[in-house]
Amino acid sequence: MTMNSVGQDVLNAQHESLDATDALASAWSIALAEASSSNNSNNSRVSWGGRGKGGRGTARRTFQPRDIVVDSVNLEYMNDVSVTGAGSGGSKVLLNDAYLKLLPGRVYTLIGRNGVGKSSLLKRIRAQKIPGFPPHITSLLVPQEVFGHDDMTPIDILLENHRDMTQQSKASNNYSISQLEDEMDALDVDCDDYQDKMEDICNRIAEIEDDTSNNDDNNGDDENDTTTFEKRAQTALRFFGVPESTFSTPTSQLSGGIRKKVALASILMEKPQLLLLDEPTCHIDIGGILQLRRLISDCIQSNTTVVLISHDVDLMNDVATDVIHFANGSLGYYTGNYTDFLKYRKERITHRVKQASALEKQRKGMTNSIDNLKKKSSAADNRNTKKKLNKAIKSKEKKLERHGIEKNERGHRRTDQKDGGMRKGCINSVDASTRGQLSHKELMKLAEIDVGPVPDKAVQFDFEDTKCTWGDEPLVMVMDTGHGYYVVDEGSRGSIKSPADTDADTDTGITGITGTIPTTPNHLIFDCVDLSIREGSRITILGENGSGKSTLLSIIAGEISPSIGSVHFANGITVGHYHQHSVDNLLRDIGRSNNVVDDDDDGGGGSGGGGTIMVTPLSFLSQKFPSKSEQDIRGELTRFGLSPKQAGTNVRYLSGGERCRMCMVSMMLESPELLVIDEITNHLDVESVEALIYGLRKWNGTVVMASHDASLIRAMGGESYAIFDGKLRRIEGGIDTYLRVFAKYYHKPKA
């Protein structure tokens, strides 16, 4: 089973689960189908809008062709045995009655913890599965993981995406023209500015018709257009640094970084009205990130709306104009970049703490007053006086229960009608059934807790300290090492392996090639590498895609032997290796296990077949580490931010960040003293990256990593090396020096 088919199966299952819980999904699908099946342009509009049907996105009187405004967005996964492994009914709510607003020319960075549903939201938007979403908006999604195809080259990928975008643009233009014509018919002839409005609408229609004509002239259908397009495609690929030698190579044979660059190059061919970028910096090098910034800047100038999910703080701060915070089943909107959002959140938390302090002070005074009245009531001899005092006590107790934060988060005086009913911090905010079972003191305590911020235990990375020490002895010594592959003929190559790595049943150690083992490779990725890794050190390996960073890390981890040179490991050392494709390989391996067919079965297995095996983090790790108890495995999962509920969830339906944590748990259960990690932040959210930095800096072990996340490298400190022209060179000044030098000498032609 290929990674492409596994990923598509997971995506289809996710859409089916979300459709099953969306009451309007079937009606929205029917509306889209009816509009697309109509040959009459006047009847091709989607009949939708109004209350309970997705909001005003397609029902506004004044047509705004690029505004996206959708009310009541709901995302909810069914809670059945295929998803959670529990089958207890209910569901997992991602969004509940959320408000989606995206305006043209803005760059929205979508932030939120792993598993909240950020990627699911982008996938639903691209698949036109959100009821009420403007159907004429052209969109392009660059997914977090770009899978390869055995029968498609990078040029083919760009050609297919271009044709798809051309069809989307044509349908969008027809829809926009029909809406503008309706707006023209609705104009009041007696209005003073009738002529100006009519002229404005006519000009807008003319611009759209010109755009449609240009698309028809350059749709890539005939031979001349195809030749012209291929030249444009080659220019776009060169813009992102895709090697020309890969232009005719099936994408399944390309690295993850090159596949991601191919997907990004598609944007240069035909810019959509809505660009959805899900972790676009995953796997790509510094050069690709620099070109990505140029691409986003170009999209802003062309009035394209960009939605960006990223863990790269520097990228978000440089390009974002707005922040959308995905949390607690809703979407919060903030103007500015990620740093501005953090500043606002800090101010808001400080304000809440001050409010809580003032609230507690007021409550204490009211409680003392009630206690004094109770004492007076007990000492009173007069029956009428005691009755009046008891009445005053009950009145003050009711006032105390209603007492809460008097101002909302904006500093305005709070009202029940405008601020969602019960105010936070008051006792009446606790539901009636719970309130009836608690004493007055317990209610007061519960109200105090309700004001405080949410703890961050869910994003923690708690690395257990190592117990063995080697002193001054290097843990790993890489001595005059090189690695490469042997080129048999044009387009055919194989990597050199040592006899220890070669399977006994094969003739050579060259992948996919038989014959005599060559003594030395005729193409080295790198050579003359010397590196000493000492206990407690922090080392970062930098370099472009294809420079050999992952290969060098695999050599340091002891997974492959170098073509030339040698590597010495300290006696008794355990190395943990997190490969950049660990998360992807996990899905592939589970996909293979799910398609195992029993010999007695006539064709079960597969998705939904008799041989289907559901794998959870707990079952996977229990099988991999049979000597570990279930309690030990659950404890380690908790140390890395995976709750008991996530431990029993089907791995296929975990987010990329959750699967990343699972792979790290698998690595740490071996109790390594040296961690070799390759692009570990690819699937993590911003909060998780910050927690990872904290955990690694506190850990007493040794870390060697490859990463392009400048904020991670800067925070980790230590030594920085770069593979350049096949040599490993030390970078004095760390990542900032590398970025300055790279930006200065990285020249790419504009597409």
C-alpha cells in the first residue's frame, strides 16, 4: 500500500465522519450538485443562505466576490469504534457554531494545539464541505504531507493543478458575473448615483470577462499551450530550488522536501483567491522558506486571501496580518502577528487575575458582613429583630452568589444580554444539578477556580534524565566519513552499503542493482566529515534539501554505515533516532497491517474488511515493548502530552502532532542517552514547540538535530554546523549568521 492511498483513505474516512454529524451536510451537497448540473448560468447559483443555512456568505445583497463570511460552522467527529476504539457513542466536537471570516489581501495565521482540528478545517474548506461557504471562491490547499505518485512527475503535477485552477476560475467568473448582473437589475433608476453604480458594475464585469478570456487562451489543452506551460512550470520549479534532474522523475521517488516545493510551485502557475497552507515549511530548507516568504508577499499584492498553519514563529511574525485562535470549539480573531497575539493574551490573563483578586476581596468583605449579621441574629432577644436580621442574611447570601466579574474582556460593563448569560466567576455559572449537591463554601471555591487560566500540561514534553555518564569520553566519533551512491547509467543510481548492511540474499549493497559490489561510490553526497559528540552537548546540522543532513544523522544513529571512513560509539550507549518521516512511516506501516488478509479469508482485510486491525498508541507500544507494563506505557504517554483518551484512539485519526508525540514516546521507552532528531517540529504546533524547547533544555542527555526552525535552533543554543558543497563546516554565530549568509548568496530567478 502506497503512502498516497493510505493518506487518501484517512482523508475520506475523516470527511465521512464529519459529514455524519453535520445536519446540513447532505442539504449542502445537494445544493452544490444542483447548481453544477445546471447548464443555464442563471440557474447555476447555489440556493443557500439565511438563518440555519450557513449564514450570509452566499445571500448578501451587495455582492463582494472575495469576502468569506460564514456563520454557524460546525465540525464534529463521530465517536465510534473505528475512530476512538471505544464505541461509547457521542462525538468529538472540533467547532461548535463558530464564525468564519476571511477577507481578501489578508494573511491569517491559524494557531491552536495539536488535535483541535486546524488541518481538518482547511480540508473541509478545500473540499467545499462547509455549508454556506461561498462556492465561487477558488482555493488551493498545500497539505501538511504531500504524497508522491508513481505515474506523475513534477511537471505533470503542475499541469494537473493548473487545469484544475483554470476550471475553478472559469466557474468562479461565471458565478461572479451572474451575481453582478443581479445587482445591476436591483439598482434604483431614480437614485442620484445610479449612473456611477452602473458604470462601476459594468467595469467589474468587463474585468472578469477579460480574465475568463485569458484563461481560455492559456488552458494548456493544445500542443503549443502545453509547451509554453512546461516552460513556465520549469521556471516555477527552479524558483523553489527543485533540481532540474528531478523534473522527469516520478514524485514517489522524490524526498518530502522536494515534493513540498513542487506543491508550492503550483501556486505560481495560477494564484487562487484563497490559498490554504498547512505547515508549508515542513521538510523544506532555508532557501525554500525564503522563497515562500516572497510567494506570500506576492499573494498579498494580488489580493489573495492566505490562511497559514505554521510552527515557525519567525515566519508568522513576518507575514501574518491577523491571527485566528482555534480553541474551545470556537475561532477567535486578533489583529497583528503572533507576537501581538501573545502580548494581548498576556494582558488578558493579567487582567483576569486582577479581576479575580478584586472579586475575592469583595467576596471576603461580603462574607464577613454575613458572619457579623449571623452573630447579631444569634444574640438578639427580640423576635422581630431576629427576623429582620435573618432576612438581611438571606438577601446578602443571594447577592454573594450572583456576585461576579462586572466588566467583560474589553473593559466594558457586563450585561447578561450581550455577554452570554451567566458571568464568569459567579456561583450561578455552575450548573444547577452540580450547585445543588455542593455546600456554600464548595461553591465559593469552585467559582474561584473558574476564573484562572487553563494549565498547559497537555503540551508538555517531559524527558526522563539519563543515569549513565561517560565523562570526557566522546559518545560518538565520526572520522573522515563520506557517503554517496553509485551511478550505473543516467537516471539509475543506488546507495552504497557496507557488507554488514547488505542482505545475505542479494548480490550487492546497491539499492535496486545487482552485480559486483563497487569498491568506492562515484558520487559522494559529502565526504571528509569529522565530528566529535560529547556528553551533554547540543549540535545542530544545517543545509539545503538533498545536502545529506538526514543521511549524516542516520550514520550518527548507527542505522547505516558510511561509504568511506568510520564511526566509533562509546561502549553501552543507546541512541534514539527520530527520522523526519517517522510519522509518515507509522501511517504506512499501520496501513499495511490493516490490509493483511488471513489465508482462510477470501478477500477480507483492508478498510472495513475482515482482516482490519485497529491500532492505538497503547496497543502499538505494548506490542513493540512487551517487557513494559501497561502502566509504564500510559505513564510515558502522559509525560509527552497524550491523555488516556488519546492513548486509546485509532492512530489513523490522530493529528500529525499527536502521532509525533507517539513516535517520541516509542523512542524514549528505549532509555537513550543520545537523541538524534530530524525535523521534529514538522507536525507540532507553536505551543508544543515551546514546550519541546523547555523539555530538551532541561534534559541532561545529548542532542544532535537537523532543523530549519530558526526559533528552535536559536533557543537550543550549542554548536551549529552546515553541509555545504559536500563538506561539513562549523558556523560561528549560529543560525543568525547562517541566515544572513544564505540570504545574501541565495539568488533565484523570478517565476
